[in-house]
Amino acid sequence: MSSTDTSIYLNENYGPVREEVTAFDLQVVGELPTELNGRYLRNGPNPLSDPDPATHHWFMGDGMVHGVRLREGRAEWYRNRYVGSTTLQRTRGLPEIPGRNWNDSPGGPNTNVGGFAGTTWAMVEAGGCPVELTYDLETVGRNDFHGTLPGAFTAHPKVDPDTGEMHAMVYAWPQWMDHVQYVVVGADGRVRRTVDLPLPGMTMLHDMSLTQRYAVVYDLPVTVDFDLAFAGRFPFRWNPGYGSRLGLLPREGAAEDTVWVDAPICYSYHPMNAYDVVGGPDDGKVIIDLCVYDRMFDSDILGPFGDGFARLERWTVDPVARTVSTVVIDDARSEFPRHRGSLTAKPYRYGYCASPSLDPTWPTFKYDLVTGEKQVFDHGPGRSAGEPVFVGRQGGTAEDDGWLITFVHDATDASAELVVIDAQDFARGYVAQVRLPQRVPYGFHGNWVSDRSVPEPA
Ligand SMILES: [Fe+2]
């Protein structure tokens, strides 16, 4: 079935760590900005038991959150903890975790982690309920937004910086075969609105985009493959015959108000940001910057990188003519795109990406989307940086006045660091490097959770 004989996604730094570690007073090289008070958290797959390397899919590993607590220029602690799940509890011979499990999902969220409505959440797509974590990353239980979430959620919600509401486009395998759902969670942490959107099939709906006018659905040609599903495998596969569409759902509209636009045959996990054009010749069009793969899960059905890597593109969507025009911003490998969170759904200038590859040297990119200039932060040979999370400097007015925070894996000695980079000055080198007590496997997404958003309990 696959031309890949065995999963690369268990080797080297894809491989799991076995211990849950707590370490205090970490060594810092350089100087941590004293205003960074909070936690950098990142989720990723870390298989509990040894999976079959012939069939193991990277996305199926049990969720583990790694976190570093910073305060007043010190790195107070590092912790890594499995995210609570039925599987974890069974493996450990412990009782089920609290909280409603609407679809009896055995796994726990392995894809994203962050703060919202005063709480720390681990999140995943395809049906699993968010899991609430303590400040110290222990599992509280599943939390369906205090009983208000009807079903599935996502790992990629978008928080509107003006309203504080969280927007999500969600799907549920195998419960919802004919629709996805738009979910809006109020700043109080309770769902205030859902809209069911019929789709012609079941796409792997990883992310969404938000503009001031629209919630954007990515109906792309990676769809359920029943042969894989019945074999107990990761059930999504490249299916170009499905077609490729974007749906522009007006944020307060009904499903039938959605404007559907044919899109290039491709796959994208992650948009960098999106916004509406107001005024000028492109008035009313939608700009989406996103990382685009030519194909996904075609020959490599164990993970995302065996069929090629993504490049950064700008798509201009015309909701009247129902067309998409595409421009390649950069041919280089780009993934895990981020932007300044206060500009989500708004015009913006700067974006940041990781650059995964098959070797362990992954630089960090900064794009000036106005001038087209690109800057590269070289972490050194054998050093790979993950998703660069932007944190604005307090009182800063320039869009890029702040820091990038990420984990760096060093393949030369299998060590890990949390690094802080000046987003305005890559030439300066690291602002700070926090030495971590163990390797941090390659993972997915993280966030800076300031103590203002989720305070440390007294
Ligand atoms: Fe993602």
C-alpha cells in the first residue's frame, strides 16, 4: 500500500521520550527578557507503547506537552507530561479521566496547547474533546467548554483580537461523514454559536482561516480512505479526484450563505494569516497566505514529509468571480507559519516559519510580505527549530517588535533548548538559550501563555 517500508516518524528526534521530567532553575545562556512571565508550551505526539514502524503514522502518537516556565529573567522549570486520555489511564491501570467523552475517543489531544479564557487547553482535530491542564501541566480532565460544545473541536482555533472570541472549523471522524461545523466560543469560554456546513465528502480539515467578514473552510483533497480505516490505519489519503474548494462562510451567516470557490489541487495544513481587502481595485477580495504541498499522503501514508515539502504562497480569493489566484512567495520549505496574534484576521506585514526537512538542520524564516524580503535565522548545522511563536514586547508599536520563541533540537548530542530570538534583529543571534534536561521530540504546535492570560495559582 505504501512505497515507504517503515516509518521515519519514529527515528531520531521523531522518537518518543520515556520519562516525565520535572526540572527547576534551568541554565540560561544570554539574558531572558524580564517581561516574559508565563509559560511556553508545546504539544506533540509521543507514543506510549512501541508502535509497528511499518504502519505507525506520526499524527497518531499519544499527546505530550513540554513546557518551560519563565519569570523575571529566570527559567524556573521544565516539565513534560502526557495529556490525559483513556489510553493513558488504561496503560497505567488508572481510572478514566473526568469529563464527557462525546465520541468515546480513546486518545488525547496531541496537536496544540495554549491559554484561553483563563485556562490551559490541549487540543486536537477529528473529534477529540479538548483537555484542560493545570498550570503545572497535569490533566484536569476533558472540558467541552463547560458543557456547551456539542461535539468535535480542532487544534487550530483562531482568536479574534478585537472580541476575544475563538473561532473553529471542526470535523469528526467517523461520526460526521457529511458535514463540518463552525464553532464560535465566547471570551467566557462557552460556545455561543455553531453552524453545520454540508460537504460532499470527509476531508481532513486541519485548520481554517478567519477574516473580518468570513470563516474560511478548506475542503481539500485529502479524504477518508476506507481501506486504511478498516485496517485500523490512519484513515486519510490523497484523493485529487475529490477536487479542491474554499468555502467563505460569512461570520454571522447561515450555511447556505457560504461562497464556494474552486481552489488549486493541493493540500495545506496551515495558513499564516488571512484578511479582507478594503478599498482599491481588489476591494472585497480575501488574501490568504499559506503553506502549500503539491500532494499529501500519496506515496507516504505515514506522515507529511515523504511526498515533498510545503512552500509559502499568497492566494487572492475573489468571492464575486469565484476565483483564486496564487503567487509563490517563497519556494523554500516552509511550515508552522505564525504571525503577530493581535493582527489575526487583519492586514499584516510580517510572518514567521519553520523550515522542516529530512535532515536535522531547520532554520527559522521571517518574511516581510510588503517588500518581499526574507531573513533567515541559522541555528547551526544539525540544529532544528520548530514553530516560531511571536510574543510582542510590552508597549512596542512596530509589528515585529518582540521575540520569537521555539524549541531547538541539536542532533549532534540529542539535546534541546528553548531559544528566544529578537524578531527585529536576527543578526544579533540568540537573546537567550534555556538548556533543557532532556531531548524534546519533533512536535506540532505551541504557544506562549502569559501569566496575565492564565495566572499561576497562588
Ligand atoms: Fe497543525
